[in-house]
Amino acid sequence: MPVPDAVVCRDLVVRYGSVTAVAGLSFEVGGGEVVALLGPNGAGKTSTVESLEGYRRPASGSARVLGLDPLADHRALVPRIGVMLQRGGVYPMLGPRRALELFASYYDDPEDPAALLARLSLEAVAATPWRHLSGGEQQRLSLALALVGRPEVVFLDEPTAGVDPQGRLAIRQVVAELAAGGVAVLLTTHELAEAEKMADRVVIVVAGRAAAAGRVDGAGVGGLGEAGLTFGAPPGLDVDGLGEALGTTVSEGPPGRYRVAGPATPERTAALTGWLAERQLSLTDLRTGRSLEDAYLSVVTSDEADR
């Protein structure tokens, strides 16, 4: 039975001397849910996760995982969570099979190491020492090690960093299966496209606090501002002329990437495609929702401007 509030942060504050790394952060992750904790470097994501894992003592506020205090109840909590590190944590001479067998011996009811090798496409390199694995293979093994104890909560740090497209698909599938099985997944990543594919919700952290949060769905990111219209076309379009045709303003961000101000109505979308067609200009990657990258950059830029 999934735990409704498997992970709970309430007004979490973490300090390093006079420096406040986390400044009153609050969010929850339910069982069967994937939440991505996003933010620029130094935003406080790692300090938050370390507090939830029981490796960092908060200055104030509270962190609870499966109803337990990660510090006071650390011994009871550890067998019930899985932690995927971005790098390291494995003896360099161990291959995936031996590493999984070793980690499985720490648990009373572990997953079958052979099944995890197959699940993460590691069978072909099962005997290859960790240090000779590719970066993507090391990442997939790190994920397998985080799952060997059948965790109820999984913490993933940059799970797809350095992973090839095929490996990313495998990791996404495993994360989806975890959520379908009632596991709570909290991931931190700088790869916004991957977060958009894997997460149900995102929490954007800036300067140690939650600057914004919202759901991710097929229409983009909800709760993080108005959904707009963005598209790709040849660089250097006459944005003033296009804006006049659409009855709004159009801006070019990176060369060849455009944003139309205001709501993405069907009439406005039709006018856009018609304007481009009249000029025999190609149209690529038309989005009528708000992408996670759009929302993230808007939130982070706005927050930094306010400080």
C-alpha cells in the first residue's frame, strides 16, 4: 500500500556556519509519485536530500521519510530506502554481478541480482570491473544497487547523466515501474528534458527555498505561469511583422527559437502556421504548452531579479 506522504519536508533549514543553504523549504512526495527537485548549482538541493537520507542535521524545521526521523530512526529507515549516487560508491574492481550480489547480502529480502542485471541491460558487462564500465553503464549499475533492497522510497541523483539514449530509455522505464509499484521517487537533475519525461511534479529551488512547484503533463508544466506558444523556424524572422499578424508580440530567444506572447489559442496557432506557409518557411517543434525549460528559466530568472 503506497504511503500518501512518504517524504515530507516542513520549513527545512540547513546551515553551514553563517551560510544558510536551505531556507525554509517545504514539499512532499507521495508513494507512487515521481518528484524532481530542480534548481541552479548552490540552490540547496543536495543539502535537502542529505537531510532526508539522514546524513545532514537540519538547523530547524523537519524532514520525515516513511514517517521516520532520518537521523533518530536512521537504522530503521536505511533498509527501506534506496540511494543512487551520481558517481562512485562501488569497489572499482567489482563487476555488476558481484557488486549486486554483495549489496543483496545486506538485505533480508533482496531483489534477484540476475533480474536487476537484465532489467537495466547490464548482462553483457556483468563481469566487467566497475572502473572499465562506460559512464552510462556505471549509472545504470548505481540505479540497480539502489533498487536491490526493494526500497519504498528512492533518491536519485542525476540518474541519466552521461547515459546514452538507449540507457536513458531503460532508466525512464525503471522509474515508471517503481512509481507504478507504489514507490516514492525523489530525483535531482539538471537535465530538464529528462525531468519532464520522468516526473509527475517538479519543485524548483532557488536560494534554498521553493520558488515554484507544479505538475508535469502532456500540455506542459502547470502552476508555473501561463502556457504559451513556442516554435522553431529559420533564424532572423521578421518578428514585428509576425507579431502584427498574430495580434501580439513575438520574440526570438536562441537563434531560430521563438516565443509568442499571450495564450496559445487555436486562432493564433493557425495564423502562425499560415504566416510561415505564405513565406515558405519551415516550422519545427511547435509547442502550445509550457515546457519545463521555459518554466524553469522564467522562475529562476525572475527570482534572481527580485533578490
